[in-house]
Amino acid sequence: MKRDAALSPPPGGALAPAARRGWLGELCSGWGFVERNFRLIRRYAAWEVAEQFYNVVNALTIALIGVAQGPEVVLYLTVGALLWGFLSVIFMEVATSVQWERWEGTIESTFMAPIHRLTFLLGTSAWAVLYGLVRTSVVLGAVALFFRMDLSRANLGAALLVLVVSSFSFIGLGLIAAVLPLLSPEKGAQATHIIQGVLLLISGVYYEIDALPAWLQPLSWISPATYTLRDVRRAVLHGATVGQLAPDLLRLGLFALVMIPLGYAVFATAERYALRKGLLKRNG
Amino acid sequence: MADGHTAGPAIEARSLRRVFQERRRGRVVKEHVALDGIDLEVRPGECFGLLGANGAGKTTLIKILCTLLLPTSGEARVLGMDVQREPAAIRRRINMVSGGEHSGYGILTVRESLWLFSQLYGLSNAEAFQRIDRLLKMVDLDGSVRVNKLSTGMRQKMNFARGFLNEPDVLFLDEPTLGLDVQTARRLRSFVREWVEERRKTVLLTTHYMMEADEICDRVAIISGGRILACDTPANLKRGLRQERVVRLELAGGAVAEAAAGVTRGDAAGGAARGGTGGAADVLRRAVQDVPGVRRVTLSALDGRVSARVHVESDGVLVQLVSTIAELGFDLHGLEKQDPTLEDVFLALTGRRLDDEGGAVGR
């Protein structure tokens, strides 16, 4: 058999020394997911622009409902639209991460790769937070220009802090929801949409929790979005300080502290179940 | 043994069993035994082939060894590490290429997709791009094409490149040349063979192309119904059939056109394992099968002609065989003695052809 340079096996042995392992390797692999998603979005640029246009218009139409009641209501509704957009992006990006791997046909390659499962999940989560921030900032800018909003009383630093802390709680929720497409290739993705719908209903996105029927109100206590919305509104509308927001910030922090490890534990258990049942396979 | 530096087998399976259950309303309504007590040892530096028809259990076995599926019972080890207890350590040292796999981010280019996979293996950018370029050259694939624009064969080339990205110690190739043109398939086979020899890497290849197994595998196991029926070098497996004579008869004249059509329809292509339909092909097969000393017969048709591959106990059977064919009104256009192939081994062990369940006979 004639030898061809192109046919020669590539140089180097197994992984070392070319491969980075340990925490640096995991970090780079995690960043790989961020970069992967960025490249995917960049390729779908036209779709992204169209979606952003829709998000801006959606936020505007919601805010316009409050024009007759005055600027405070407009701001109240705007905060709801912005925050819901942000938290939805985080939740759905994390929750559908497994489903996307199935659709792209990469689930076996990704789950067979020598990375910690936490790297996959946190890489996806990091992307979700960054993506959510960028999208929300664009909508915020457009809405602020449209309504010439007066944010002079707002404590934007405190609002941002609430946003950051609540991101972690939503990542935890997303991790638990991500289990559903792992367990049920057919129905898992639908179930995550139902969870998202329930969160929208109970968290007081566009109305006060009091507007909910009494039997539904206790459910709002277990949604981190309830506290996020309440605190960001207090910071933006009334200029509440971090000290004043501390009780809810603590609640959100506790949510994150419980939900992320819990989400990971549930995911690990579900992965073991999927391995036992032979569910780690691509769709289509 | 957790470090994987073992002098023992590169791959080992002991009484490995995998049962898939179909449940309805919490009750098991159907069970499918995909692996039924597999015992297997693959040595380091060996290219080992698993030859079997579709549904024989090849992919299930590979998925267990790749830590993507848990066995129902039994034990499997890769590089001395247990697939159930040490999956993370195994994943650092293995990779897999699946035939017909639609793996890759459709909207990205091949090069971008491969780069993303390289990140999962912790490769630095410089090393990753160097390897990707070499591998793309090896598989003769343009890295700037988007994955969703690739043909089946091109996609398979990309999968192949992905499998070598991390220079695995053990590579699992599950029908790796599925959908590839003959020239590329041959090129990749020679690459695998060279890679195994030069690097002392281990390859477990599943295929239903016997030529592929014959060409690159040091040893071959024949698997059917989740069981390994035989395991040896291709030469030894074929040698086991040497007490038989294999003759190929080219038939023409008489009812050959009708028989050829029947073979094409599948009336008798399955040979001894299939029930007849009463057509000319089936009459021919039954008549040949009934000649004393004939062990098996398979018919094939090409361009309106019929070819019969007949396994006989001795040369003495040929006289009666030729006379039977003449009595049926066929002209004997040619008679050739042949060496047994792996497909003959498969047929002898399983009673059916390798393509009986939809696979290809060979390339």
C-alpha cells in the first residue's frame, strides 16, 4: 500500500501533552459551549434580528397598555416585560440544552466527551446569562428611547444585583427542567414550555400577585421570578437600596444555593436513568 | 487498574447482557434481548471486527463500551476500567464513529464543528486546528462547507475526522464506511489499519461488510441474536470451512429469466433459511439443496442471469449437481471452485446471509 503524507496518522499520543485537563481544561470546554452557541446565533443573524425586533415590539405593546395610567405603570410593565424576557432566555436555554443536542444529533458525542457534566451545564448556563443580558439590554435601550423614560430615581446598581442573583436561581430551575428532555425525547421539550407558562402565570410578571385567585397565590412563593420582579421594580421605580432589598436578595441567594446543587443532582440521577433505559440517542 | 495502564485486554466483556423493555402503563409488554451473555476479549493494538446483520447487537455492545448505555447484567471493561464505575476515565481514552450519524451543528462549517468537538477534549486551539486540517486532508473534505450542505458520504467523512480528534487509545467504529464511495472507504480502511499498527491503538469495528472485516481486522467475532457464535482470525474462521468445497455455477437458458426475476424479488435469495414460494428460483434452490452432499445454496441474479453458490461435501457431488441442473432445463455457463469467504462462515453459523436483514453483502 502506497503511503501518502495525508494518510499518516496525526502526531502525538493520547491527549497529553496537547490536551488541557483539570480545571483549566474544564473551563475551556465550558467556554466552548458559550462559543458554540454564539457561532450558531451569528449564523442565524437574520433570525436573531427578526426575533429582537419582535421582542422590542412586544415590550412596547405591553408598556403602551399603561400609558393612560401614567409613567409609573409604564415602567412597571416595562420591567415585567424585560425581566420576563431575560429570565425566559436563561430558563429556556438551560432547559432545552439537552433537546438541542438531540436535534443536532450531537448528544452521544457530547455525553461521551471527557468533560464533567457540570461543565456542560454551566457552560450552557453562562451562555444563557450572557445572551439574556445582551437581548435584554437591546430591548431596554429601545423602550427607554421610545418612552423617554425618567430613570433618575432608579437604583440601577441594586436592580442589576438582583438580576445577577436571580440568574443563579433560574439556572437551578433550568437544570431541573433540562431533565425532562433527557427522560422523554418526545415529550420533554413540551413539558419545559408548560413549566415556563406556569412561571409566567404565578410570578406577577404584569400584575401584582394579589390579582391571582387565592388558591394560586401560595404557588408564587416558590417562584424565584416573584422576588426578582418585586425587587427590581422597587429598585427601578422607588430607588430601593441593596439594604432594603436584602431579605429578598437573601431568598434568591438561598434559592440558588438549593436549586443549583439540587438541579445538578436531579440531572445526574436522570442521566443514570437515561443510560439504563437507553435514552441517550439523537432525534431524527 | 483505574489508570488504564493495563497489560490485560483493551476491551473485555463477561456475560454481558442487555435487555430492552417496552412498557405500557407501567407494565412490561415486550422484551428484546439485544445482548445475550457476550464474552469478549480484545487485545491492545488489535483491530477487532464484530460481524453481524442488522439487529444482531453490534451497536448495543458498542454503546455499552462507550459508556452511553448500561448493561442489564454482566461486566464490561475498557482499558481495564469498568464501564459502569469509571465512565469518566474511560471517556478520556476513547472515541466513536457511527455510520449514518447526522452529528454536527448544521449551520456551522465542518471546521467550526470539529473545533467545537475538540474543545470537549481539551485541545488547545493551535493543536486542534493542526489536527483538524490534517484529518480533513486525510478524509479529503473541505472544511469551509456547512454541515447541513454535506452529502451522506461527506458527513460520514466528518464523523470519521471527529473520531480521531483526541487520538483515542481505543476507537469504536460502528459501521464507519456506511454511505461512503468505494475509494474513500478503502482509503479510510487503510488509514485505520496503519493507525493501529503504528500507534498500537485498539479498534473495535462493527460492520456487515465482510470484505471490510476481512481486510483490516486481526480477529473477527460473528455475532447473531446477541450472541457471539465464533471468534478467530479471518483466516482461521475460513479454514474451519475448508473441509467443504464451494462452487459457483453460472446458469443460463431455460427458465433462467423467470428464476432471475424470482431471485431479484427475493423468492429464494435467502437460501436454505427461507421458505419457498413455488417460483422457478425456489424450484431451482430446492432441487439443488436436495442433491445428496449439498450443504447450502445461495442464489443471486445479475443482468438476467442466475448464479448459484453451492457448498458441497466433496468434489464427487458435482456430477449429480450438474445433472440436476440440466434436468431442470438450465444451461451451465460456467463452474468455478472458490475459497470460502467470511460470508460463507456467517452463513454456515447462522443459516442466513449477512444481508438478510437489509444489510449489504459486501463492497
